[in-house]
Amino acid sequence: AQSVTQLGSHVSVSEGALVLLRCNYSSSVPPYLFWYVQYPNQGLQLLLKYTSAATLVKGINGFEAEFKKSETSFHLTKPSAHMSDAAEYFCAVSDKGGSEKLVFGKGTKLTVNP
Amino acid sequence: DSGVTQTPKHLITATGQRVTLRCSPRSGDLSVYWYQQSLDQGLQFLIQYYNGEERAKGNILERFSAQQFPDLHSELNLSSLELGDSALYFCASCSGLLVDEQFFGPGTRLTVL
């Protein structure tokens, strides 16, 4: 069965600092991996997705993630945090593609300090 | 705006009652998914419909049921409600193509008192 582990339920960074949100997955087949962001009182918005093409995936709002098969990881990074990045971030895995059910991690709440 | 609409936005009801949550997918999307987000369980997949037929089932209780209508909107029915059913219920839609992504609605917050 697939699963996702997000290390750190809360991450706090200063504005302008590097953002690193960790995600490790478990899947018996080549996975499809996603990062979603949820702003307060809103639905989930896709940041980026890995679908077995390039291992370094660029998304919206300056975020990117690197798929590392040997480490079963798909960590999300952004070089310089902005106050507007404060939100909850979810990593998700699917075994067959974006149109199949998603298995989500528990989420990481990002706080950005001025 | 994802193009997925959900009604109502908030719902407060009592234990033992039955409610219906409604979802309208993005124009042209054939797949609809329901997810439940709660503090203790996180985000969990409940059920998927594709062009009117059930496609996949997740951790959906027997007290819960769903359907997708010919116009592709979907309804999630929750009955014999318990306090633990209080959660945010999201609907998502997708074209059905494997390389596509799911677009999420704003959610319905259900409070069971």
C-alpha cells in the first residue's frame, strides 16, 4: 500500500530564508507525486507534480521539488520565503497518475516570520 | 478559483441526522472525488466516480454514500451522523486522464453537535 510521511508537522522560517519541507513516500510501483498547498479556509491548490519525466520539478510561486528514487523522497523547496507562503502543505502519492485516488501525508504547517 | 463548486459551505446538524453535500465539477471533467479532512485522520480519500459510475472506494463508512448524476454533479450523503463525522469534506474533479491533476473545491465544513 502506498503511504506518505511528512517530517515535521510545523516548520518556521524567517522571511527570505530557505524553505525545505520534507516528504518521503512508499510505493510498490513508480509513483506519481504531488505537492498541494492549503491556505486558511480554502481548498487545496496544486503546487507541482512529478509524473516520471524530469526529476527536478518546478511549480508555481517559486517552489520546486526533486524526486530521489534512492531516498524515496520528494522534498519541497523554495530559495526565499515570503510572508504569503504561510500555509499548510501536503505531499500526496498516486500509483497510477493524477486521475487516481491520492494518498496524502499529514501535512506541514509553514509559518513565515518577518 | 479552481472551477469546482461545493454547497453548502458550512453545515451544522445534530447526531443521528442525515445531510447531503453537493459538488459541481469543472466544466468537462468526468471524474469526481470526495475526500474527508479531519484533525485526527488527516486527508482521506472516500470515493471516486467517473462519468456516473463508481470507480474507486476508499475509507468510506457504510453510513455514507455518494452518486454522480447525468449532468456530472455529485452528492455525498451522510446518515446517522456521529460527533466524529465532523470534518471538512472536499470534492475534487479531473478530466480522467492519467497525466491530469485533481482540482479541489473550497470544501464543506460539517459540524455535528
